Amino acid sequence: MARFMPWDEVEQKYAKQFHDCQIGAPAKSARVALGSLMIKERLKTTDEETVEQIKENPYLQFFLGYEYYSD
């Protein structure tokens, strides 16, 4: 599924929304933000359950673009 998403195009459009922001924490990458929503909808989980699933599953982390597994 990760191969079918044009992550670079999404990231360019997503990043434009934050180019002038000087306050708050830096934005997460588009792949993490959109990918997490895709996981949440696919698994039909709450926000909290989605975070737990991502923390526990190296395949989901790979989908989100992480280079290595991290708990």
C-alpha cells in the first residue's frame, strides 16, 4: 500500500501549509500524519488505539516511513 501513495507530492503540498509558522512544535511529516489517519480508518480504532498499534507494529512504522523499529 505504501508504494501506491505519491508521498513526495503529498509532502510538498502539506509542507506549504506550514512554511510561515513560527510558533508551536514543528509539524510531523505528511507521511506520518496522513498515514496515521489511513491506519486509523482501516483498523477502525480510536486515536489512542492507533498510537498503540503503531508503537507495537514494525509494519505500520515502515508504512509511515520510519527507517527502523522503535517502541
